[in-house]
Amino acid sequence: MPVIPHRTHLFQDRKELHQFLLDCQQSLTEKDSTKIVSISLEISSVDPLAVLQAIAEPDRRHFYFEKKDSRAENHISSGFAIAAIDSAIHLTVEGSQRFVRAQEFIQSCLASTIAVGTTHIPFGGPHFFCSFTFFDENIAASSDFPPATIFLPRWQITRQKNSYILVANTVINIDINIKLISDEIWNQINKISSSKYKSLIIPSNGSVYLKKINMNNTSQFETSVKSVLELIQAKYFSKIVLSHAIDVFSNTEFNLINSLDNLRLIYPGCYIFSTSNGKGQNFMGASPERLISIHNHQLVTDALAGSAPRGKTISNDTDLANGLLCSEKDLREHRAVIDFIIERLYNLGITPHISPRPYLLQLSNIQHLWTPIKAQVSPEIHLLKILAELHPTPAVAGVPRDIALEQIRRYETFDRSLYAAPLGWVDHQGNGEFAVGIRSAFIDSNRARLYAGAGIVSGSEPDKELAEIKLKLQALLNALV
């Protein structure tokens, strides 16, 4: 990918931008008939969510990703917020090779990209935003999200600490009107750079919700738990994650931006995310689980399994935390996830390092056993290759994985879609970060489908697993407006 050295003032005026894009167009050849131009520049402070609110269109793709640097052990990259808006180029694909196809698409795009500006600083340069459904293929022909979606946004706005980066991406071919493109880019850069997007516009919303459980009712869920416990006792498998979904209706359309704002306030320790399918439908949530991050060849992934509620008093909370840390059942479930991740990394020639005992990841309403796993990664091993090995982990599927996936299809009466699946980004240097799409909801106008799951192992009790599901569903119910 050719990179043009950074200048303090990248383009002095509209004419200079026009000439640069014209030069790019005139450099096209019969063999190289299309180029992607990526322009990065530092801008004044903005809230990426406010920019998303201002310029995103319902019929265009978007991706929103935010994470505060709130884990005391500092095993995570510095806090950030990214809004990726509209698509310059994209790919949708299905099947068992979807991660390979996604990697090939990204590498092909980068081979024809000219990058200019502040590509040397974090979140500068082209970034590709990806969402993968839980299963390789969708059963229903009318599924809301393809099994894999990868897109390079036309506009990417990022906040990391006190740094604010705008990336504009556009496709140049011989037929495109350079004047129209340069005018649009110039005007939009000036619009986004203006100080009016420092905060959200919060309209009042008096919507009332009608809650309707119509996917798999609570008695069905408990029956399913009892059934899989019999299979576990018969040694058919040792763990399965069963999920539950509810549909929530409102008398007005749900406000995606305000709901995301609520989530980032209520759950600052989680990944706050949203992605759209370009049809006015969105998938959003607040996930505590990082599937993978790679920064400067340093990999971190999370083993996150084993849960308990938070206490109503300090004493009660401490008792619940200690109980979780000493729970044979939860520690066994947690160890299964660690062992799976370690085995998968070793299969790729990656040597992982883990802490001797799990930490507690404490959120406002629930706490989890959490073990971060680190490794040095060779530049030759692409992030998506590792992702293909890790997804789905036992934290969202089961052990053995293939049998668990088969049984999930049997017991769950709804499509998981993006629930419990990887969502994140990959940049031009091979860095990237993916969360697992749990504690999530599919939003379609005034209907929201909320998802949550529980790991079933020997010793699980149906009523306690259902209580855990309800606790997790509350994360979204409390935030939707």
C-alpha cells in the first residue's frame, strides 16, 4: 500500500484536494483500473457517537465500537470510540471459508490503496469493519445479516484519549466525476471537523414497552436445560451454551443513538457496539468479552466464563465474589475455555501466557471469572486466521465444539444471527480488535429482539441458569429508549 508522507496541512484548499484525486485517477492503467484513496487527518475534539447521529443514514452501513480503558490490570488497549459510516467498498460472503475470504478481500483492497496523511498514528489509515454471524451459514433465506460482512467505510471518526482522527475513503475509477467527489469530501471533512459534534442531541422519548416472550418461553428453556444435563451425564458432551431470546415492542421507534449512550454510561467496562445491515436494521449491545485484540503484534484474548450476580451490600457482594472464585462448577467451566484457547493458539504456532488464577470482571449487575491470555504474534499470521480458530469458544458454544453446535441448532428455536459472534475491525497494519456479540439486541423500528445465554455443565441447575439469563437480558432492557 503506497503511503504519501504526512504534511501538517494536508490540503490547503479544495483545489489541492481536487488535483490530488485527479492525479490518482490519471495514474490508473488498464491493469490497475481502480484505486482506493484513504485520507487521514487529525481534527478537533468530537464525540464519534454524535457524528454517527448527525450523518449516518438508515439505508447505509455503519459500525460503532467503543471501549473505555477501565480494567485495572491494563491488559487492554487504551480506550477508544470509533464511528464507521457508509461503505466505500464491501464484501458479503458465507460458508466455512468466510474468514479466509474476508482476509483475501482486505489484502486485495490494501494492494490497490493509496494512503495519505496521518497514517502513522493510532487509528489513522484504512480500517475494515467486520461482522460475522454465529454460524457459517444462515438457515433462513431471509436472514437479517449475512454470515460475513466486511466493509471499508467512507467516513471513520475515532477518539482515543485526546486524539481525534478522521479517515475518508473513496474508490477512484476512470468514469468517476472527480470534481463531485472532491467537493463532497471537502465539504464533509469541514462539516465533521466543526465543533458542533462534541455532544449528542438528546430528544425526549416517552415510549412504553410491551414485553413479549415468544421465541422460547421460560418453561421450554428449563426443559432444554434438563435435557442437556442428561446428555452431559451420559458423556455425550461436557458443556453447551443455551441462549434465550425475548421480543420487546415499543409504541415508538427505538432510538439507537440514545440507547448506545445509555449503554456506555451504565456499562463503562464493556464494549459498546452497533452495526447495521443497510436496511434500517441494527444489532447493538454491551459485551464484556473480548475475543481478540492485536496491537503491534501483541495478542490478547479473554477467557470469560463463570458468572454470579452482584450483591446488594458490600458484604453480600464480597460473599458472592468469593463464592464465584471458589466455585468448583464455575472454575471447571472457566478452565474449559482457557484450555480451548491455548490449544487453538498452539495449533497456529503461537505460545500463550496466562495468569495462574482468574480475575474477577465486575460489571454493574453481574460478575465473571476472567483470565486474559497474551502472546507475541508473527506478522505472517493474520488476525482473521486466529479469529477463525477461536470462534466460537466454549464460552458461547460448548465442549466438544462441533457436537455443541449441532445441539444448539436442535434446542434453540430462533436464529442466533450476530448474537455471540465476532464484531470488530482490522487495520492496514494488521492490528485489530474483536468483541463477542453477547448482551445484545437486534433493533428493527419499534421491535427489539434481546439475546442472552448461559453455560450448562454438570452441576448446573435450571432455575439458576434461567435467573442468570434474566440478569443478562436486563443489561439491554435498562438501556433501550
